[in-house]
Amino acid sequence: MKCSIWKYVLALAATGAVGTVMLGVSKVAVDAAQRSAVSPELSGSDAEQVAQAILRQKCADCHGPEASYSKFWNALSFGKLSRDVDGAQRSFKMVPDSEIRSANVDYLKMDHVLRTRRMPPASYTMVHLGSRLTPLDVSILRNRYKEQGAELRRFAPISPAAEPETEWDRARIRLGQLLYHNGALSTNNQVSCASCHDLTKGGTDNLSKSEGVPGADGLPQLGGVNAPTTYNAAGNIRQFWDGRAADLKEQAGGPPLNPVEMGYSKPEDWAEIADKLAQDDEIRTLFALVYGGDGITGDTITDAIAAFEQTLVTPDSAFDAYLKGNKNALTEKQKKGMESFVNRGCATCHSGPALGGISFEYINTHSDLREAAAPKDYAEAAFGLRDFTKREEDKDMFRVPVLRNVALTAPYFHTGSVQTLEEAVRVMCKTQVGGSVSDAEAESIAAFLRAQTGKLNGRPLQALTPEETNPYLSKPTAQ
């Protein structure tokens, strides 16, 4: 015990010189903040400059793109400097991966830590002297974020898909719906988009790993990760867990040419798919109407599927009603769960109309999600964004899943290894927030999440039948 205490004391002493240097750098921001406090005539742009100075000269030391530390002082601090910077980079980088992330997730993360005064923690400021945000710093930054509307960015009702304006739009969507449910996209003519993204099952298949075309042993091949929902996917920052598709059209082109999923493997295989689709009279007619001389190609097939998936928006949940002013739309337990959801920081990443989908985050910010959620024999083959970018720093960054309709999409996580919302909440609190959660709080948060189930074309998702979603089942039988 004595040894560990002296080790920490030595770390403090060794890094004191670093803190002194940081204190001098940070003093610029503090001085600027003090000037703003005594200068009521400062304009909004001047106040913004002061806030940016604080961010650059304090927060960027660990969260910025050029965050670094002295290897010498790091050694003397027994690695504390490197651990702090690594943890900071995992939690929040001041380099957005897109404008939508910058305007929402990054913004909400900053707002959360300012409200809770969780950053920087005392153990950090004891070593990194001069890095502490003063009450004046916090006041300036909080005013900045308050003026820009944290509440509006956190939650918003989800808007219905736009109604098709022309006969051409309706024909394109109808064609996409037919293709979404058509097994001709697969080598065995049995696997369709709807096989893994069943609209009666929350846009998923409720399996840990989806079943593709049969392999050499005659058994269905299994995908590498749990299938994400297609509901509300139009709002995602990118598609797939690893972000390898920029949009719905590019995503739609992935499974048909995947040997495990639909069985084909080469771009020229689209010609065979097109020949099979052309055997369907309605599909052939719709392609001619919508795409004219372009015909049936990989490009037109994926364009039509994407047009249909754009319509898979699910408004009118109990939470939507609450956000629109009906305070009785949520139960007291759900309201309590919503409060916990915000206070614990869940709403920083699971934000916006779909409650997620607009950023990539590490799955092991505080501890490893795989260790907490996956069974011992789980074979992990996915490493998130790194699989797409090939950059080592992107390892274990996955697209944040949307929480709309999450009550219908078990099992959870890309591993598909957690069966209940309550357990998913416990895992997330442990790995992403840091700390445990009581059974009562886990249950209230789960209750709040169950209030996210919306409607498709006015029908509650949990009540949808195959006949309502699959056009082939609703077609009249030929005499």
C-alpha cells in the first residue's frame, strides 16, 4: 500500500514541470475569459472566440488532433500521461468525422461534461497542472452551448418519410419494395433483403448472425455480425457497422455480391441477376417505366431498393407524442428512465431523431464490450471502422446503432449476444459510461427505450403482418 502511494506521489512530482508549462499556455485562455467577463460590450463573435480559445488551449491538450505527451515525463509518471491522452482520444476527438457529428454528438458530449463537471477529473488535474476548467471557463462554454440549443439537438420527433409526389416516384418505390423482397438477388433464389431485414421483426431477423446462402456443407452460411435494422437507416452517417457504404444505394449493392450472404461475388454477376428479375412481368414493366433505356442493371437495382428504404421511417411512437407536447404519453417510469438516459450521458451518442446512427464510437471506452457481452466461445471477426479505413486508430469504432424500435430488434450489439434491453443497458453503462447501474435504473431506462416503437404507414410495427409488408404475399394469385 505504501509503495503505491509513493509511486503516485512520484508521478505527481515528475509531471509537475509539465503542469507548469501547461499552466502558462492555459493562462492565455483564462485571461481571455476574464476579459470577456468584465466586458459586457463583447459581441457574440467575440464571445465565441474566447470559447474557442479555451477549447484549443485546454481541452485540445488531450482531445485535439495533435494531442501528445513527453515520453520522458510519461515514464516518470508510470504511464499516466499516455493513459490519460489515450482515454481522452477514445472518449472524444476534436476532429469530427462529418458535419452531422460535429453539430450533434460532439456538441452534446461537451455539453454533458460541462453540466456534470466530470471533465477533467481531479486525478487528471493533479498531474496536468493548469488544465482544470475554472468556474469562469465552464460558465463561458456552457453559455455558448446553451445559446446553440442543447435540448433541440438531444431529442427530436422523427419525421415521416416524404410522400411520393409523382407517379414516377411511386413506381420507383414500388419497384424497390418488390426487389427488397425478391430472392432472385441470391444464387439460390431464396435469400432476399427481407430475409435478414424483416419489416415485421423491427427491420432485422432477430438472430445473432444472419443466415445466407448454403455453403459447401449444404447449411446456411452465417454472416460475421448481427444484422442492423433498415428502419430509419436513411439518417445514418454511413451504412453497415463499419461504415463501408456511404449511403443506402451503396449498401444495397453489398449483400448480392457477398458469397456468404446472397452468393454472388463479381460485378458482372449483376447481369445474371438482371436476367432473372426480367422474368417477372411487373418488375420488367416498372424498370422500363422508371429507368427507360438504362434497363435492369446493378446501378438501377440498388437505386430502386434505396428509394424504398428511404420510406422506412417510423414516426408516431409514444416518445414522439411526448416530444410534441403530450406529457402523458410516457409513464412515470419511462420519464425516470429518460432522465437517467440523459444524466448518464447515453443521449450524447444516442441522440437526434433516430437516437443514434450519426457517429462512430469505440466499444471499449471504459472496459471491453466483447468481454462484457460476448460468450466465451464467441469468434470475433469484426473490428469496426478499421475494417473499412484500414487505420489502426479506428479499431473497435462501430457506428452507433439507432434506438428507435429497439424493443423489437433483439439480440443486441454487433455481436448479437445480449437478449434483453435491461442487460444491454447494464453492458453499456459498464463499458461506455463507466460504472454499474442498479436493477431499478436499468429497468426504467429499458422502459424508456420501449417507448421508441413507432409506426409504418400508420400501423404499429409490433402489429405488422407479413401480408402487409411483403408485396408478393399480398398479390392476388393468378387463376
